[in-house]
Amino acid sequence: MDLDFVQWPAMAVTLLAAWLVAAQDKRRRVWGFWAFIASNLLWVTWGLQAQAFALIALQVGLFALNVRGARKNDPHARRA
């Protein structure tokens, strides 16, 4: 199955995520990190079919950083 088309939504979601993460509003930043997580999954999907293993490794690392960012910016999270 050819998933070449996935790179375009992945690119669009990545750009949207970057725009949201740069927002001053905390909720928008959280949405930005979740959008980045979605883009990580899209890029991994594309990378698997393209056998782009360095891209997949990068996305796994960025996924971990985006989960951390989402948690640190969650306005509802309790701080210990």
C-alpha cells in the first residue's frame, strides 16, 4: 500500500503545531504539543513505508519531548 500522500498532512499538522506551541495562551500551547504528537505518528507512518529509519528515530525522540511538553503545559495538571 502506497502511503506517499501521508507526508502532506504530516507537514501541514507539523506547521500548525509549531504555530500553536508559539502561542502565549497555555491551552493553545497544549493543543500544539498534541498536534506535534499527531504529526509524529503521521511521520512514522510515512517513514515506515518509505523505510526512512533515521526519520522514524527522530520522530520517536520528538514524541517523547512533545509528551513532556504537553504535560508541563497542561493547565489542569496538579504540580507536586
